[in-house]
Amino acid sequence: MGFFVAHGLLDALPSPWQVKVGLMAMLPVTLSESDRERDSSRRTWMGQIPIRVPLQILYSPRQALADTGLTLRADQLIRHMLSVYHEDAFLGYDLQLLHSHPGGLARLRQEARAVVQGQTRWAPFLTRLVGGAGYHEGLIALAEAAERFEYPDPLDLDPRFISLVGFARFCCTLPDWPGRDFYGFDRGRIEGQGW
């Protein structure tokens, strides 16, 4: 998130506590599909949830854990984005995560182009997994735009959860509780009392 503070898109960073609480609020959105996503991702046999999810986890095991994505490496984000259909509006979050990794968006373009051109053994599998042709081409264009800090239109979706910047702003509004001194652990005081 510091990347976006440095580029003037965020005024402050949320605390780790605020991010954890924000994740709890974001989970229902993260674990669901919009109507547009459902229509697109389920166009193929491999796009059906009981088939799709185990294959996505096989291709990218880290995505089995639903979290903020803040601890993911660029290669893990890219594998997630290549194997999970996102409507453009939801891609803003992952594009911003990847933008904060040096060279991440260029690498996404390269990997998506390899899928489009069939230059990887995973190409047919990934294309069917995301509902057919067109998705990976869109990733290339969106990655190019994201390098200019142009992210997808949020459409009618909740702005708190469709971009990393929106999520960080939301987290900053949450109480930062308990504070670091809440439990009163003062080593000097504890040791002075013979504990």
C-alpha cells in the first residue's frame, strides 16, 4: 500500500489491525461472484465451480487462502489472475496489487500474451477455465492501462472492495483497536514487580 501513498493515491496507511478487520468485511465479496462474472465464467464445462475451483488451486495453490493478497508475490498474483475469471471492475484490486510489485504489470502482459498465443502448455486449460477466449486479451489491455494508473471502471460495485486503494481507504476509517498499549505490557514494569 505504501506504493500508492508514494504516488499520491493514498493519504495514509491502515494499521495491521484495521486491515484484518477490513478483510472480514471484504470476505463475502471476495468469496462471491457478481452476476456478470457468473454468466461469463460458467460458459464452459471447466468453468463450473466443482470443476473449476480444484483446477485453479492446482494451478495456483496459494489462492486457496482467501485474504487481502498483500502478502502474495508477483508470480502468485499473476497465476491467480490468469486462472480466475474477473469482470473488469474486480480486476482493479489485483491490478493495483500487481502494480506495487516492480515490473509486475509487464510480467502479467507477457504471461497473458503467452496464453493468447498458445505459447504455454497451460494456454488451452486457462482459456477454458475462465470461460473461453477474450479474457486474457483483456488482461493485456488492462495491464497497459494500469501502468498509467488507469484502472477499470468500478461500475455498480462496492468501491471499498474493488480496488486496493479503496480497500485501504476503507480500512483507515475502521477503529484502530486495540491499541498497542491496550494490554499494558510494559516489560520494565513487569520485571520490576518480580513477574
